[in-house]
Amino acid sequence: MTVLVTILVVLLVLAVVAAAGSARVVNQYERGVVFRFGKVLAEPRGPGLAMIVPIIDRLRKVSMQIVTLPVPAQDGITRDNVTVRVDAVVYFRVINPVTVIVDVEDYRSAVGQVAQTSLRSIIGKSDLDDLLSNREKLNQGLELMIDSPAIGWGLHVDRVEIKDVVLPESMKRSMSRQAEAERERRARVITADGELQASEKLAQAATVMAQTPAALQLRLLQTVVEVAAEKNSTLVLPFPVELLRFLEHSTPATTATGHTAGTVHPAPVFENLRPLVEQLADTAIPSQR
């Protein structure tokens, strides 16, 4: 009886040990690939408790999460012969765990090597301006180059991003001088365009004032009003020459004998004021406001 109990206890312990050895826990983000006598089973085990045959089966877990793989910076020469240093990052995930385990020894290393090679190829096929300003198109091309072999490995590349483009110091200085020269050119063009528009407006104003001499006097008075607004300024008011011309046209010419041809003699008052008017026309009358 004692021997029978001992045998039952031993069998129970062996059963517990076998059950513990055959039970595996697969997380939600993982899949379990089972090898039976070295041969892979077609269907991987899903998340939860997975039972395998001890000694006969072997379970390998594969993560189905998105993997972030930094690509080391690669030195290359662009199509326009500029030396640059470019680094990137690749986002990929496993879509077929059986293929990843069976066909690829180390899929992370494989994707990393393909990414480095593709990045150097993209650098050689692109211009510097594309690397600096047209990264979206380059990212799509780089993603396609990496995803083509990765599909056969049971992987899918979700996204590829070029992180940084490092230029030589001499190239940075050249680009800075180019940008400065471009801004200076734009400033000169804008200034010249402003001068052209101002000259056209001034020409139109001169034409109007030539047709109407009184407009010049009105502009003069407007300028006087603007200057007089400053309380601490000295106003110099020039004598209008048009007044002298008006007086000259209003006075008839005399003959050699002192008589006019059908007109009266000039007014004595104007003859007395003429020297004063001519003197005032040549000088300015200062006045303090």
C-alpha cells in the first residue's frame, strides 16, 4: 500500500512538472512560433496560454510591435558634387512571424543594412536642394527601396524619415553669402521700383503745375503751413516771382518818345515799387514764428 501511494505521488509530481514545462504564456503583442522536432508549424500561437509538448516542441516568441530603427549617419556625395552627412530613422513591424524566424537570421540587422545602403543610394541620386527642401519625396523613395526586400522577409516598413543633413562649414558659408546677396538684390529692385513710381508721379505733378501756375503757389503755401506747425522753426518765405510777372504783363510798354502807342503811361506807383519788387524776388524775407 505504501509503495502504491509513493508511485501515485511520484506520478502526480511528474504530471505537474510536465504541465509546467508545457505551458507557455504569449503576450498580446507577441506571436509564438512552434518548432516540433525542428520543423516549424504552419500556424503560430496567439496571445494567451499556449500548450506545447515538452522536449518535443520548442516555442519562439516574435514581437508584432512597431520597431524604431535609427540609421547611422552616412557620408555621401550628391549628384551636384556636394559632400553631405545624412542620418534617418526607419519604422517597421513584423507581419509574418513564421517567415521572419525561418527565412531571416536577424531581421533587425538585415533591415538596418538595407536602410544604410538605400540611404547612400538616395544621396547619390539627389541634388542638395532636394535633400534640404524636398524631403517628403525622398522619404517615399527611401521607404519603397527598403520595403521591397522587407516584404519577402515577412516585414512591412511603415515609415522612413530623413532626420538631419549635415553640410561642410565651407558650404554653409557659401549658402549664407548666396542668401545675403539674394536679399540685397531684392532690396535694390524694390528701391528702384519705388524711385520709378515716385518719378512718374512727380512728372505728372510737374505737368499739372506747368499748365496751372497757381497750383505751384498753392503747393508753396501748403509747405509753409506744414513748416509753420513747428513752433521752434525759422520760416524763410520766398517772394513769389509770379507777382512780378503779373505786374509786368499788366504794365503797357512805352515808346522811345515817352508816349505809348494808343495807351497811357505806366503808373508812377509801379515805377517806384519795381526796384523793391526785383530786390525781394532775388532775396528771402526771414520771419520768426
